[in-house]
Amino acid sequence: MEKPIIATIEKSVDEAEEIRTIFIQHTIQAKPGQFVMVWVPRLNEKPFAISYLEKDVLGITVAAVGECSRCLYEMKPGEKIGIRGPYGEPYHLQENQEKGCTMIMVGGGYGSASLTLLAEEALAKGMHVKFILGAREKKRLVYVERIKKLIGEENLLITTDDGSAGRKGFVTDALRTLIEQGEKIGKVYTCGPDKMMKAVAELCTAHNIQGEISMERWMKCGFGLCGHCCVDPLGFRVCVEGPVVSFETALQVKELGTYHRMQSSRKEKL
């Protein structure tokens, strides 16, 4: 089993209410959509998507939800954590697309972490990108300024459940509008709550639009040994065959948007 590399937290940046990005000095060869296992000393180890990736700097975005994540969220510069990885299947950019096609990123809450990194890669390859960013309320929106700088304010569509920022409603409302307006869509990528991703996949499938989701499940090993993250009924390991899977595969996972398994393997309804 790969041992964690001990790294020092260089800085932390608040992204939204109780959502913070932790930066460490660490060189890693990773692709958008892959994850790392983060060890919080004397507590636990948990998977996190990579949200910032530069030559020798790695960023992971943490929401203060649950004991392990809250402890990591509260850690200060100078404190140490362990890093293993990267692991998992990354996103696959749809290259050689017909001219004028747009890659659509649909992110919900801090699920937008890996999508923002993917948007950077798509732009570096000369692709046109639009980003639909959703949250329950304005104070839960992440990466707004970062995304504006990447793709321009005109290509960022914001939705909030309560209408406190952008369009009132869900990300699927904004996506449906783009489809109905005739947007030439190459591929859709989505990450966020299960129910949101399932709705995005169903909407796109109904309009013959290809895409991928990034699933989040409880993981213990990160490399396919323990089988804890296997999903019903296909049995694929989210840490190896995922976390990124096609819409076609995702819609065969009966637990998607319905339930997931806790650390104890007990089913919990969503």
C-alpha cells in the first residue's frame, strides 16, 4: 500500500461560507477529475478532488461537513497532512469536435472543484467553455471570480435555489434553456450532489448529448482493494473505474440520486 507523503499546509483561502481551499507545496502528475487521499493525523483519511494544480502547488477545496473535513478545514498554515495519489479515472475532453461546439461545465456547490480545473485544460486546448454554477444560496457559491477570469462573465451562468444570485432555480433550468436556444454543445461535464447530476444526465440523454459525471462515494483505500465504494448494481469501483463515468454508465447505477453507503456500509437515503 502506498504510504502518504507528509506535506505542509502553505496557506488557506476562503471560497464561500464554511468552504475553504487548502494549498500545499507538492508536485503531482494528475488530471482533472482525479482525486487524492488526504490523511488528517490522528483522525482519518478521506478522498478529495483536486481543485488547483500548478507546477509545485496542489489545492483541495474542503467543506466543513463531518468530523474529518471540519478538522481539515480548521487547520492552519504550518500544520501537516498526508497525501496519497492521484487516483481514479479523469474527465475525457471531447476533442476533434465540430467547429463552434461548446463544452458545458455544470457544477453544484463545492462539486465545481474538479470542473474548474477541467475548464482550464479545455481553454488551454482552444475549446470554448460555458460554466453553469449552482448553489442553494449566494453565500454558498464558489470560484465565481476565478471562473469569470477564465472564461469571461458572459460565459458564466449562475443559479441559486432561493434567487439570491443569478437565476432562481436549478442548474438544469439553465442547461435546458441553453439546449432550447440551440447552443451547439460538444459535451457536458457535471459534478455536485447526486440528484443534480442524475437530473443533468437524464436531460442530456433525452437530447442525445454526451457527457460525464464525477461520483462521490465513501472510500477507504482509494485504489480498488477494499471494494467499499462499489455501486449498485454494476459493482464498479468508484475509486478505479470512476469517479468519472459516462452518462450512459451513471444512469445504470440505481443508487445514484437515491441512496449512498456510509462508512459502516449502511445505506443512507439522499
